[in-house]
Amino acid sequence: MAQPVAWMAVLDAWATLGLNEWLEVIVADFYLSHMWYGLLGKSHMRYIGLHVARVSANDIEDEEVENFWRNNLLPHKGICPVLPVRFVVHHSQHFFTVIFDYQQHKVHVLGCYITADDNAMDINGMDPDNWNEWNGLEYWRRIGVLHGWKTGDVTDVSVIFVDWEQNGVDCGPIACSVLKQCLNSGLDEHGDLPVFQIQCGHRLRIHMLCVITGRIKICCSDYLMLLDSSLDDWQQDDIPDEDIINAIQNGCHQSKCLKLLQKLTVVSATCSKCQRPMVHQDSDNPPHDPWNEDQSPGDQDSCEAERSDDEESLGMALPADRKVKLAKIFKASRLLTGSRNCNAIVPCAIGTHLQLELDALPDIEATNDSQCSVSALASHRKVKDWHLRSNKQFPRPIAPPALAAYAGRRWLQDSHTFDDYDGGPTIKMLIAPRDIIQQ
């Protein structure tokens, strides 16, 4: 990542993270590469950069394979273990995520089309289920050759498409977000996709801008540390100017990014979609629940009944589509059994949380509020539990106590012995005149 060719081009293209801008390929590749190196050794999937996975008309040479193994930190000797590979495809000015599972012979294509309607996906005579429309077969073979894996019979590969509604502009940030979530979660033992969220493009652009801005400064610092050592991959034409390095070190680049960040933050604060992440999951391949495999049918029925009760209580104030999606999530994992809708719970700082008894006409003889009328006593409410607290001042949980009427004097009598100098000389009189001091 310290190579100048890796971060110099991002300096000229980071502005594409702005509002309603088409994301540049180099920006998406830089962001995903940073995420991949950060999770190296922790993820059960591999990442291939856009410039590496891109299909070329030329055959793959041994030098290209050697550079690929070195840049992706693959073992120099031996065989590379077979793991799912995920990458982003940029085809026809559109970004979408692809996951290759060579063990299960499955291909997951996420967000290839900007609509979830099956009838609307067939545009310009294109078959939505044909992965050759974006050279998927060539991607399958190329990535297998780079890793030294056997691709097998391509006719047995199962291609699974998962699509959702998109606006056609935020496809780049959304594809990066989906790929990052799949990288963190990975595929299950059956080769199925995890549950992932499709967030609004405003929030994704804000996150990517913060990550890229900080990463550029780190890459520049690493470059200056390695500048004395001669590396074969660094060419003289790729060395940046001193003005560019000084601008990054002095914070000029960060100040420009801060202006764009402020614009995105203002728009995101007024966007309703930024507060509503949508949960999508492949409906054709429901996830397997390992907790239910060892249970008896009776236990499973009881668990289903408990989940249905929880789903009904949770989905009372939710739309029908969200209620169905939540029901699928509850059935996928028993860890969510008994969970509640946090958004429907009133915070403790809102409202009066003291449990009040029902309003009833109190007994006049048993009360000491002799100065209150019957109508005033009827409006009084008594606190049921004093251990509960409330941060709200009005309305009062209980009427203020009645005070006795004034009788006699309403002020304290003056005390003439309070000051020993009462009636005597004051301090000003005890000070000697100035003319006496001067003499």
C-alpha cells in the first residue's frame, strides 16, 4: 500500500465520493484493499482487486502469477488453500459484488441489477441469469489460474443472483459495503450467504471518505520511511512531487476532505433512508440452524411457538414487509429469541415513569389537606412506588403539599446585639485623616 502508484491516483479521484458522483474504480479498489490487509489472517475469504480480476484478452504469464502471489501474501512454496474469493465487478458503468466458491461450485452475484423485479431485469435482450453477460466464466477461469486451483466443469457451476432496489448512482459504495460485510462474516458451512445490510449511500460515502483520507496519510508516511530502500516495483515516474507530500503532511488534503465530509453529513442528517437499513438474504437458500439439528420435533414446535409470540409482539407497530423479514431472521438464529424492538421502548428520560394509582375520589376524613376543596382533592394523584425516579419536572406526579396559613408576625425581629458596634463609631470614623498621617 506504500507504493506511490497505489495512493497517488486516489488523490485525484477521492472527490468522486461526493454527493451524486460516480465512484472511480481506483477509489473503490484502494478502500477494499485497505480492508483486506486489515483482516488478513482473520477472514475465511480472499479478496481480488479490480485491476487483477479484470478479464484480459492476453494469456496469463508466469510473471503475472508471481506478482499476484507476492502482492496478495500467498505462500511462496506449496499449494494455496481453496477459499471463497470475493471481488467487485465494474461492468457497463455499474458496480456489483461477486463471490466465487470453488469448493461448492457456487457463484453469488449481489446487486447486478438495480431492481429486484424479475420482469424489469431483462433489459436490451439481456438474460438476467446468464453470467456470460459480464464475462463471469472468464472471471472464474482467470481467478482459478492465478491461485493454481482446478476450476472443474463450468457447466456444474450454480449461479445465484440477489438483487435489490438501487438508485443507479450509489452502486459503488453499496458494492464495497456488501463485500466488506461478506468478508467479515464469510459463507456458512453450506456455502450460503450471510445476512447483510444495504445502507444509504450517504452514510457509506461518509465512512469511505474518512477511511481513505486517513489511509492516504499513512501510506505517504510509509512511503517516506521506505524511500531510502530501493524497491524494484517503484518506478521513477511514479515518485510524487515534494509539494504533494508536503500538502499531505501539513493537512491541506485533510482540510479539503473535511469540506466534502460536512456536506455529506448535512445531507445525511435530513435523509430518511439513512436511518433505515434494509436486511436482505438469499431466499432460495435458507440458512441452516445448527441449534435445531439435535432437537426433537416437540422441542422444535415449542421453539417455533415462542418465536411466533415474539414476532407478533415485535411486529405490531412495523410494516408488513419488515415483519416478514424479521420473522425470517428469528427463525435463522435462536439467539434472537425473546428480543424486543429497541426503537419502540421509551427512553427513561422521556415522560413520567412513576407508577401512579388510578384516579379516585379520596376519603375527605382520612386526609390532612383540610384547606383543599373536594374538586381539588379529586385531581390529586398519589405515588405508588417511590423507588422509581423521573427526570421530568412537569407534569408533577403528585400535588404539592398544602402549607399552613400565616399567623402572627411574618418577619424576624431585629436583634440589636448582633453587632457590637451598634450605635458606636463606624470603621470610616476610626480611620485617621490623611493630613494627620502626612504630618
